[in-house]
Amino acid sequence: MTNTPRSCSQCLGKLKAKMIFEKFSHDVNYGHAKCGKCGITFDSNVNEMAETVVESAEDLKNLDETEYRELFVETSQIADDDGDIYTDFKWDDNDGVKAGVAEHVIRAIDARHKDGIKRFADVGCGSGFMSCEIAKKYPGATVHAIDPSPLVQRLAGVQGVEPHQGTLQTAGLEADSVEALSIIGNWMLHMDPMDTLKEAHRVLQPGGTLILDFKNVKSATRVLAGWALRMGLDRFGGRGLLHRNFVNMRYGFTKKYVLRSLDEQGFKAIEVESKPPRLLEFSNKSHYQKGVKGLIWRSLDGFDAIRKEQAWIQIVAEKKA
Ligand SMILES: [Zn+2]
């Protein structure tokens, strides 16, 4: 088994990190830990991962699914053959979900770029569903759709979209070349999230817009799930759900930590928004929203909304000149 990092790799705190649980149930040899100093959580193999360097997109071409998951935590197949996304949530209206995810980002672009944009980067675009929405919204713009998944190859030929299989670091964008850049739904999975911020800062124009979201470890559901795992309650069931929805992230961040990191990397935060878990969002109903289960989710989310500590935090930031 992988050793718990002696201290948090991010804040280099002196305190020993505490394990939330020793080992994920599936065929990996790491668990999830929490830093007593800065309050973030992380997979216990982050030190090993930080040493892994993906130098070029070529390195990702021939990975099998196990190797892919080791590097990027999530599956390489977030969309099915029809292009439907996150199908395990069993949405009634998949197109509504895609438009809903894109809506948060388009709203942020519109607010800051009144004359539209010419060049955009969608980092961790998955199947590229949001890249396509943004290309439609801003005709004439070039949208760089970047993801390590082979799914991005499906985007070849889409009007306004330039697919890059790989990471932001391997995509080869020029310095000061994009007006806006989004990292939606994947930043906490990156091998080195701070290195991603550095690269985002390099490719954005001065005054350019970063739209970033992350899983918030302070949301009530994630706190409760963490305690359930520490007490071993997952023995009695729900393990898959606890892992999938609450700790399936290389890093679990807090608002305070991310705001400080953005400042250190040369960004000025403009807007901080608390967002519900995706399974509760959007106009259509997922099967998680039905019955008693739905009532519990919504109550916890309502409590989190008052505290402004919902499952996801989205931050809009500006590259300082
Ligand atoms: Zn720490």
C-alpha cells in the first residue's frame, strides 16, 4: 500500500496528514487523506503522481484504461457513443445538462467580454460538449478543446473547435493567446493543479478571464461522507456512491485555499459562486432527485446554499497585468 504523505504536498505543513480512509475499494493501492493545516484533502499517492511528468500528447496515445485512470482519476469515457454525458446519473434530458454546464461559463464570458471573444481554451473538455456550445455562441472564435481522453478526436471537423488530445501543458498554446480559459469539473483531478494555474496564467492575455470550478470539501454532504468513511460505515453499503460522489478527486479544495493559490499565481478573483451538485442541478430530473433520497440531497444542499459552501465552487478570476 502507498504510504500516507507525511505532510501535505501543497502547503508543506508540518502536521502529519490524517487518513480519511485507507484504500479505495477498486483495484488501486491508495486512499484519501486530509491536511490538518490547510484543510484540503488528497489521494494518498499524490507525491508519487507529482513525480509523473507527461511530456507530450504522444505519451497519452496508447494508454489502456487502467493506466489512464491512474494518471487522470476519472474514466476516459465520460460520454457514450451517442455523445450523452454522465449517463450513470440517468438524466431525462442530456442536452439540457450539456447546455446547463456551459451556461455557467458563457455567463461569465458575457459579463466580462462584451464584444465576444476570439480565442478560448476549454481545459479538461471531456467529450467537448461545452466547447461545441461555446463555439456556437461565439461564431468566428477558435475554441481549443483540450483533454487527455481519446474522445476529443470526435471533435475533428467541428466548426470553430480545435481539438488537442493531451493536457494544457502539452497543448502548445502560445503565451498571451487566449482571452478566456475554463477548467470546469476537472481541476481537482490534475496531477499538479498549481502547475496548471501557472500554465493558464501564461497562455491568457493580460486581463484575460479564468473560469475555474472545484469540489468543495466543506459542503455538508462531503463532510458527512468523510465521517462515514472514517467510521467504516461504508461496510454496510453505499461505498460506491460515497467514493464516486464525494471523494473521487485527487484533491478536495476549500475556497480559502484556492483564493490564496490564485493570488499567488497572479490572478485576481472577481466572483465566487457556490453551485449545487450536478445531480441536483438543471431543469430535468436525474434519478437521484426522486423520493426520500432526493429530499435528503436537497435539504443538505439547501443548508450548504445558505452557508455558500455547496458541493462545487466556481471562481471567475482575472489575469493580473
Ligand atoms: Zn496542507
